[in-house]
Amino acid sequence: MKIVTLCENRLEPCFQLKASHGLSLFIETDDYKILYDVGQDNVFYENAKALGIDIEGADAVVVSHGHLDHAGGLRYLKDLKNVIISADSFREKVRVHNNEKMDIGISKKLSEFRCLGKDISNSFQIHKGVWCIANVNLSSPYQCMEKGLCEKQSDGVITDDSFSDELNLAIETPDGLYVISGCAHKGVINILKEAQKITGINKIHTFIGGMHLNFADETQIHDVLLELKKFNISRYVVGHCTGFDAIYMMKTMMGSETEIVNNYVGYSFT
């Protein structure tokens, strides 16, 4: 299996590639290719061309949730024959801060793609050994660390976002599961437990994506990392909404036997 980062907030010194606030990963197993998230603009597409990756050849496009920085790039794809996105992603999503409201969703900006939305209430296999993890059970208190992420209901009432649209991946490998999340709004601990439950595999080798700890305080981060240590995960490839403080604390708390990568555009591993 090979995974390449096509969009991330951060860029290492390089030629041709660009960074953009968002996430996009190209995942290639022996017989299946997945484009997971597409960033907010065309950066993922241009980076793919620069890296010689044919993203139009992906067997499936999976969108983790309905925030613009993960789904906005849909408008740049030519072939949308197999897009996996929850219908709930097209609910009106707003960030509320100091009584100011900001539209951070795709319900208006990408309304023409609403027909792609699927009713997804349970986890399922996209391909043999490749699981889409949906409807994560909230069994721990470590979720929704950023306050003010909301949904605007049809009657105009604004409520906390339940992130019923959030889709994660769990890929079976001989070394254990590779668990992939766009933002882990439902909590990385909950997502890992759900992946174990759905696949029946307890060993998690690698976690990739965002943990949404950039708005958590030091105590919250510490508590999450203590729980994470119990999974004995060998490698973390984290960035986007994880936050530099959390990544630094991971490197100090996890120990030298755990590989921790601060993800960046163009990073790949096999």
C-alpha cells in the first residue's frame, strides 16, 4: 500500500508543490485506489499532476465531512462516478464565535453536488479489506474539542454539529489496521475503537490525518494522548487540525519507539 499527501496546511522545501488549508490523501492498495478528501480548492489536483498521480483513475472518492476545506475540491474533478459522501454533509454548517457566524460548509457553495449525497448510517466495506467507518459511537469524552462548530437547521435554529456525516477509513494490512480520518471531530479515541469493533482487528499500526486538537487546552491534549498510548500504535502521520502543540506533546509522550510525522504536502510512504 502507498499513501501520498496531496493537500495539507504545511509544505516542506520543494519545487512545484503548493500548500493549502485542508487535507487530501491518495491511497493505493494492491488492487484499489482511493482519493480521500479533496481540500478546499484545486491545490490537490495540481499537486497530483506535479507528482505524476492520476487521481481520475481512483476507484472511489471519499469525502470525510461537509466542511469546505475537505470537500471544496470536488468542483475540480472531471469524473464523479463513485463519490462516497454523506447526504448530511450538505447540511448548512457554520462556525459561531463572538456572535459572528461564518459559513464553513458546502450546502451553498457546492449545492450542485447535493445529488451525490448518500444516506450512510452504518459502516461498510468499500472494497475487500477497506472499510468506511461511519456513525462512530461516542464512548469517550474526547470529541468535538473546538466549540462553536454548528449546524443551521431548516427553521433557522443553530445547534451544535453532531458530525453525523463524518466518514473515516480503516484499511486491513498484515501489520494491522491503518486508520484514516479527516478531522476526527467525533474524537480520535472513539474512531479507533469503532475501527477495531467494525473490523474485528485490535492491532492498529498507523493513524493518518487530523485529530482536531488545535483548539484543545494542554490538559485535554494530555488526557487524549494518555488514552492513545494504550493502543500501542506504531506510527502517526498527523497534521491539518491536530495542532503544533499536540504534535510536540506526542513526540515527548509517545516514546522513541513510536514514529510521529508532522504531515506535509508530498509526503508519502509505502
